[in-house]
Amino acid sequence: MKLVAFEITGFRGYRELRRVKFEDLTTFVGRNDAGKSSLMDALELFFSSEKLHKDDLCVLDGFEKATLTAEFRDFPDLITLDATSETTLEDERLLLEIEGAEPVLRMVKVYTPGKTAEIFIDTKSPEAEGIDHPILLKQAQLRQLGRDLGLEDSIPAAERIKNPPWRRAIFDHFAAAPMQPALVPISTDDAKKIWDQLKSHIPYFCLFKVDRPSSDQDSEARDPLAAAAKIAIAEREEEIGRIVQEVEARATALVTRTLEKLQEMAPDLAVGLTPDVSGHPKWDGFRTTLKTDSNVPFNKRGSGTKRLVLLNFFRAEAERRAAEDGRSIIYAFEEPESSQHPANQRLLLESFKRLAMAGNSQVVLTTHSPLVAQNLPAASLKLVTKDGAGACPDIQEVNEGGADAGPLLDRIAAELGVLPDSRVVVLVMVEGPNDVNFFENIYPAVSNLDADVIDLMASPNVAVVPMGGADLKHWVSKKYLQALGCVEYHIFDRDCGPDDHPKYQDHVDEVNGGDNENTARLTRKRETENYIHRTAIQTALQVDVAVSDFDDIPRLVSDASKQTPGILDMGQGSAKRRLNLEAARAMDSTMLQEIDPEGEVVGWFRDISEIVRHRLQ
């Protein structure tokens, strides 16, 4: 499942309800003690089975409980609540309908210090006097209610032995009735079977904190590897569950046979005795660490080196997750810039971005670093602030395209000291982040055809700026450098066939007709993916598609992934990202000449390189 929103109240300084949305990559920025770490710790608590420590309860306003709520999408299609009867969360009315959006599974955990959390599903049920949510009714109560409502004949005879058809019939009966909020407890009594079904689908939350203790098994180096063992165990949870059930069944049978013998020998002693098997196996005995050839403890290495273990764990996990389908993971990392050289910080960021794009992983970061923040998507940034000691933290989110996005990005940039690079003389304006990736990854193939062209991404004199979905540094560059008179070179996708009117044709004509040095180009082919060779796609993505000038290549790759055994199913968005990242990187000069015989891509690089040289004279 995918986390889409989180709410917190009563935890540490969060005495008022705060809500934050989550994407594949989410970054919290703000000053020290603003509330970022508390938010990360609250997330970790929610996704664990730990109890709330008394020191983590908000000490203001007389709080006795803390409430943490998470909303999920991509939930399981089918669940089994009653013996072998399959049903869905939608049919059981366990999803919360949100106007104008997809329904969500909204799970609430209420914590009393020192006690196991109470778990609820926040949903709605028909407003009918004396009737609870049908999922809470025992079998006899459920069927009696159905009969009282005259619903038995509406249920096929063969289906009446199952509970889901009775609940569906009751919901259908009250379809026209007003709906009322309902908190369905799922951690106790018969409803616990709901939690048992859902918990193996809850994302695994892995938090790596910046303030780690130093010991012979320093968690800074150990935790990512320990997480690998926990992830492996989590992915086998269904198998472990079956083993536990088998052990319980065998133990119960053994106890039952013992009672039968006791009944034979001493009937009076056997009165009132029944089998009771409790407890579950503990798996926290697994430990993973690193050894060196010289037997020097790895934690004695420098902190930056130890954090590179984390970097490579993330890289390896991104590749593994791209190749496998499994339980999703949320990676949370406080201050990834800590103890790292700027070059390593950039490597970490690329790893985070790739991991977030894997399709079944999410990444959550906190940072104070301008270098880190400026290289992250502006839409992923959340500003955490606090107006003095004792104030409740406030969380502001960038709504890209919204009226308040500009002022908030201004504030974030000023807070972190993100400034435009004064060396930039040319702004290359493209449509989105995928186009930025294309120009970065196609450069080696282009440079082999013309060694004099500039590496657009490495040159301090060029800023490649997406018009939408930009990183913070792109937004800053676009806002400030345009005003300083930088030359603009626009490249827009045709996005249509040869006989149709291109979407951006009027804008291209306007730019080229202006009284300045600005230039605009429209791709001759449909979009950048049409300049990627079939062989490069097959090499990088393991799917075979025919590439023409005007076909929708991301759609073709997505369709091919669904029909190719052993390949992770790619949606069109994922296919587009991977084409511009991996397939473009697999291009060589021969492939580029074959797919672009007119030299259009090389021509763009030559144009921009010439403008840079002219401006620097």
C-alpha cells in the first residue's frame, strides 16, 4: 500500500491536529527544533507495534492520548475475513470516500502511554438506529439482522453460509440512508481478523536517524543491513503466518488429546479445561553486521564511510525492488547530508530519486542543506515552522501551480540560502523533469558525434529548467535568471502526428518572433522518447517495441511490460521515466545516428554550445 497522508495530534509538541500529504518523494525542511524529527518519530511509531512512551505525550493542554492517522491507497484487491470467503474493502465499506478523489483506507491509532495502541478504520456506515457497522456483528447477529430486514430471500441459498453476502445485502438495503462517521475497531475481538489481513500489506517503515550512538555495533552502519533482514522476514510474513497456524493447530490437538486422556482418568479434574495456545514466535534475534579482512570493527571507520554503506544499501534495494514485486517500503532518512562530501551528497540524492521511482517504495527526507534541497522536486518540499517555544509546529506544503506556491518557494529558498548561479548565461527551457533526464543521459552519445558540444548538465553556464515539476534550484533559476537577461533556448515536444497542429506551435512562433536572442525549437518527432533506439530500450528495459517517429512510445513500453514474462509491470508514467533515464543512457552514437539521421538532437546541443561561447566572449 502507498501512504498518501498522515495526521498527528497529541504527540510531543503537536497539540493541534496537523495533516501532511505524502508522495513518492517527500522532503521536510525547516530550522532546528521546528518539529521535523518529532514528525518522523511519530511515523515510525505508527508503523511499528511499539507503545507510546510517556515522555512522547504532549504535556500541554492536558493530553491523555496521542492520535496518529494514516491514509493509504493501492490497498489489496481481495481480503479473507470469514473462513475462505473472499471480499473487498470497498464491499465491506471500510474505505473512506473523498469527494473529487479516489477512496482511501484511513487507519487510526490511538495511544495511551505504556499501553498497546487501539487501532481503528475511519469510515462511514448507514445511519440506522441501534445498528452498528455490519462488520462488527457476530455471525448470528449479522444473519438475524438480515432476516429482520427481510433480506434472506435476496441472497442465493448457496451464499447464505458466508458472511460477506449478508453484509452486502444490508448495505444495499440502506443504500439511500444518510451515512454517518464510523470508527471500526480492528485490534480486538472478532474484528481483529481485519487487522490480521491488512498488516501484511502495511508498508514497512525504515527510519535512519542522524543522531546515532557510537558503539561496537554502531547503528549508523548496522541499521540499513539490519533492515534488510527485517524486510526479508516481512516479505515471508504470509508463510510465517501459515507456519504459526500449523503450530497452533498441532499444539491445540496435542492439548486436546491430553484432556481426553485426563477425562478418562480423572473426569472431575477435566471439567472446564479447554485448550489455550497463546504467544507468537519472535524474530528479532536476527542480526546483521559487517566484518573486515583485518577484523577491524567496521564502526571504527569514518562516519562518512559508514554512511556510504547506507548509500549502497539504498542503491541495491532500488535495483532489487525494480526487479521484484513485494511489500512496499517507506525509507525515512534524517539529514542525508550529514558527514558527506558534496559529491557523495549528490550520489545519495540520485539514489533517493531512483528508489522513489521504483514504484513500490517511498522516500521521506529531512534536511537543512541548500545543496540537498535545491536538487529535489519543488513539489516534494514541506516547510516545518514553529512560532517560538511552546507553539505547535506548522506544516506548509508546496501546491505546484497554486497561487501560494511562489511565495512558499521563496520562503523555503530564503530559509535555506538557495541562490541562482550567477555564472549561467543560457536557460534551456524544457517541458518537464523527464526532458531534463533525456538531455543528461543522451549527452555521451551526442559527444561521440561532436566532441565540441557542451555537457548541458555539467556546465556552470547552462541551466536546464523544466517548465513543470521543477527542482527547487530550477524554480529559483527560472525566476531570477530570466530577469537578469539570460538567453533562453526552448525545446518543446510536438505531442502529435505530422498533420496535426502542435500544442506549443504558437508559443514557439512567439519566442522566435521576439526582439531578442531567445530561440524555440519544436521536435520533428512526437517527443524525446521517439529519439531513443529500439536496441537501447531492449537493453535497458528488457522489452521489445518498434520505435517510429510518432507512436506513443511510453504507452507501447508499458503495454509490452505487461506481456513480457519476468518484467515488472510498468505504468505509462514509470515507462516514461525509465525511458529517459535508463534507455537514453544506453544509447550510443551509432544508435543515435540511426534513429535521428537528420541530426536534430546533435543540432540542439550545437545551437546551445554556440550561444554559450558567444555570450562568454
